[in-house]
Amino acid sequence: MRAVQTELEWQSDEPTRRSRDRAIQIGLDWIGSTGSSPEAGAAQQQLWPADEAQEAEWQMRGRSSVALALCFSAIGMSAFPSTETLLLQTSLFVKCVDWPQYYGLATITLFVPGLVVQVLQNRYDRALNLRFGLRLAMGARLLFGHAIQLLALLAFFVQLRSDDPEGDGVFVGAVEGKQLLLVVCFVTIGTGCAIVYGSCTQIVALFPRSHHAFFFIGTYSVSVMLSPVNYLIGDLYDKDTSTMECDRIHWDRLALYYGIG
């Protein structure tokens, strides 16, 4: 009777074992049952020595450890350059495009979509990784996220430039049209940034914890690196000394700044 019960338990655990083995093959961390059974507790405890051994192995490989830290920093910097590039140009849009509410509107449209994207990625990404493989699924998400950011940013710049044919900050289109352009383009950019950020954090999570900080250092370094670039490019618009209003927009400098970002 005991042998029959053991056989039934083994068969009932077969799907769980297959999922675990598949997750291990593609590099995903396997999180066991949170139940109070001794087997589950023992399995969970066995993960820590292996994790600590991996940490020690990476620490012993000096050059590999440094290269990994540099890669994580670069990956972190790739997550939010579009949003930082747009938010650092608040004065241009307030003075020349007549958007006093630009900063608030830009912040909402760039970052609120990320809340929805993170919920969806948390729910569906693991299933997609198991179905298509981690490398293919992750690569597709990163490519899609970066592509829609660049396309939306290009559309935003080209449309604004076409509405200012003389380059003097006098736009031919209605304000409502420009606000609709901003909302559509910035929501798309924010969605792309969130997809990239969520995918990058999944990649980083597969590596030793001692290197995770470098990823977040990279994400916070974007503003630090773009600020001197903005300074070296120079003013993006000129002001009339008598009225202190926008007199000319340097679209070539703005295009260069967006390109570097």
C-alpha cells in the first residue's frame, strides 16, 4: 500500500518536475512550494549553498567580474535615455511651444504606462520564456521596446519640426493637435522604456547579487551623462532680449541631442 501511495505521489509531481527542469535549462530561477512540508523546506535550503558558491566563483574571476559590472552599467543606462532626454528639455517646450504644463503631462505619459507594463510582464513573461526559450523571448522584447521608443521619438520630432517651417517658434498647428501628438508619442515611448526595463531586470536577476547594484547605478547615470552633453551642444533656442520670448529654435541641435540620447 505504501509503495502504491509513493508511486501516485511521484506521478502527481511529474508536471512540477518537468516545469522545474525546463526552467533550469533556460536559466530561470525555480521557486519551490511555500508549503510547510519538510521536502519543500529542504529543497529551498539547498538553493542557498549553490547561490553562494556562484557568488564566490564570480568573485574569484576578477576580469570576468569587472566585465560583468561594466555590462550591467551599460544595460542600466539603456533603459531610460529617451525619457531623460525629453524631460531635460522642459524649458524649450514651455518657452517656445507654449506648453506650461509640459513637465507634468510628460511625466504622467512617460511613466504611468510602466505600471501596466510591469504587471503584464510579471504575469506573462515567464510563460513566454518557457514556450519560446529565454534568449528568443528576451531578445524580441528588447528589440520591440527599443524600436517603438525610437519610432515614436522620431515621429514626435518630425511632426513638431514640420509645424514650425520658419524655425522661429511660431507653430502653424493648433495647440490641441500638439498635445495629442505628445500624449500618443510619449505613452508609446513610456511603454517601450518599461518593456526594456522589465526585460533588463530579468536578465540581471539571473546573475550574482553582488553585481545587481551596477545595473541601478547605470539607470541613475543617464541624467549625469546627458547633462554635460546638453551643455556642450549649447542653447536649443534663442530668446528675444526685449520680450524674453522665444525667437528661434535650433532644430539641428535638438536633433543632435535626441540622437545622442
